[in-house]
Amino acid sequence: MKNVDYIKTWQQTTQNNYGIPALALVKGKGLVVTDADGKQYLDFLGGIATNVLGHAHPAIVKAVSKQIAQLGHVSNFYAHPNALALASKLIAMTGDKTARVFFCQSGAEANEAALKLSRRSGRNRVIAAQGAFHGRTIGALSMTGQPAKREPFLPLLKGVKHVAFGDIDAMRRAINRKTAMVILEPIMGEAGVIIPPTDYLAAVRELCDKHGALLVIDAVQTGMGRTGDWFGYEYSGIKPDVITVAKGLGGGLPLGAMIALGNAATLFQPGDHGSTFGGNPVTTAAGLAAVSVIEKEKLMKKAVIHHENLLTDIALIPGVKEVRGAGLLIGIELDKNNASDIAKLMMDAGVLVNAANASTIRIAPALTVSPAQIKKFISVLRKVLSDDK
Ligand SMILES: *Cc1c(COP(=O)(O)O)cnc(C)c1O
């Protein structure tokens, strides 16, 4: 079957919630993927910031193969060594021994878990940012600050207020003793890689402390080493009450986690929440393998070095208005509102990226990206933008 056959089958078999894809991908190795027509692409989107080690990484393949052959699933009636080992790793990453982990499968579920946890404080109001993305289930969508995604599904949860991202005065006006939680991405990914002022998170932390509200950091996109540290908020010096992760956590397998710290870690009581697959032996085996490779190969340090090089080179390309981000989560703002056209032309030229919004190209390649692959990306971007002039 060719790309066209798969696209036709897609339309005959799946619901129309995504729009129609341009390609069917059938193979991958490292940062190179192959479509059904045999054409190869350099993958600079990484399954949307998810394939931290690229495709078919030997460590992931080995860990998953070994675990599925030994014991595939146990449910949370029983403990499993992999889930416990990964939970210990995540606790160590927070730098706080009081942290406790709840495993799920996705970012939306991790944020749903945080939302339910916050209700156990006895309060039920939430503050989130305009433009933020926290997922598509009803609770997560209620916190997502993008009108186009929300409006078809109104009414959503009551008591959720959206304030301008990075505006501490707006946060100060919105927060009060009824606020259960404030949820923020350290860098807004889906909104187009938007960075808040450097002191914003610390100022929000102070307001949350003053009013007794939980501060939830949604590190689903920024987490697992992508931005140069484990969760993406560490530069701010704050300690959140809750951290949510997913995307990169499972090294390409569906795995999410809601990590609560300090008093927040004791809010859930037996029976309060659960997930059949949460902490599954196979997905946590993949997560452990991913974390171990990130540590061993110092991929977070490399992400920071790649960032500097990418930023310098991209900024010099005519047609680029601004380039921003952290580590290997980068938004490239173009002069024109033609990001989807540019993304399509880059695909034709053999590089996968996406348009986060009308004027912004987002890249989130595997942390294992090589300098040669970065060079190739830069040259294709330069060529596509110059042809477009
Ligand atoms: C992708 C994303 C989510 C949702 O994750 P899913 O796994 O698609 O449910 C939540 N928050 C952020 C910041 C994301 O980037």
C-alpha cells in the first residue's frame, strides 16, 4: 500500500477529528522516518515532543521486548518493580523526598488527576493561562485556554478562570482564598513556544503561598529533559505542589504521571483515583530506559548546546522574525502568517516540523539529534524560506 491508499483507508475507517494526514509513516530509526512510498524524512517534530530518544532506540527496544516477554500487565491491585523504580527516579528529579507519583497514560489524564487532587483541598476554583494547552478531556479542556478548542463543547467546568500568561497583575487580581489550584506550562508549547518573564513563576509561587492555592506545573511538553532540565521550570528556582508529565516520559510509549510534593502528596485517599493501565510494566520499562539513556549520554546538557547553535543559525535566516524556546523545544516565528505552507514545503523537502500557529514553526526533535542533522535542518529551512520569497 502507498501513501494515497492509507489516506483513503484513514477516511474510510477513522473519525474526522484530526483532519486528513499527508503521509503514512511505516518505519523509523533514530531521527529518520520512512513513509509508505519509501521516501525518508528527518523527523524534527518527534511525535510532538514525545520520541526523546528518536525511533527504535536499542535501549527502548530491549527494555520493552524483555518486559513484554516476562509480564505485560498487572493492574494496580499489585506492585511492579518497574513502576516503583520509575517513581523513585521521578521523585529524585524533583529534589524532594516527599514527592509521590500517580501514573497514567497521557498528558490530559495527568492534568485531570491534578484537578481532582486539588478538589481534595476543599476548594474548587482554578486559574489557568489564556492560550495554554492542558489536554482535550472535559476537565483538561476546561483548563485549556484556547477558545477554538473549547467553544464547541461549552459548557465546560465551572470555576475556571483564564488570565494573560506572564501577567502577574492579572494573576494577583484573579487569585483568592477560594482558588484550589493555578496551572501553568513553564513554556507554552501548543500556543507557539511562548516564554513568560523570568521572574513570573516565582511571583506566581508567592501568590499561591499567600492564598493557600496549589501551583501545578504542566511539564507535559517541556519535561523529560527537552528544555535542558527535567521539567522545564527549574530555572525559576520554585518548588511546585504538583508536576504533570507525559509525552517524553515513556520514550514513545503511552505513559503519563502526576507528581505531587509536600502536603499535596497526601491529599488523595484510597479510592479517590485510579487507572487500569497506570504504571504498566511495559510502559514504565520504556520510561526507565529513556531516563537512563538521557542521564548516561548527558542529553540534557547536549540539548542546551544544540539550542545555542540552532538559535544562532536560525536567527540569521531571512524570513525568520524571531526564534525562541529552551533546549530542543523551539518556536520559529516567521515574517508572514504562512507557517502551515512552510511546514508543508519542508515536508516535501524531507524534513518534518509543524505549525504551532499561523506564524510559528515548532521543532521538538529527539534529544539524540546529531550536529549533522541540525545542519541539514537549517539548510532545508533556509532553502524553503528563500524559495518562498
Ligand atoms: C500535549 C500536551 C497535553 C496533553 O497531552 P495528551 O497526552 O495529548 O493528553 C497537556 N499539556 C501540555 C502542555 C501538552 O503539550
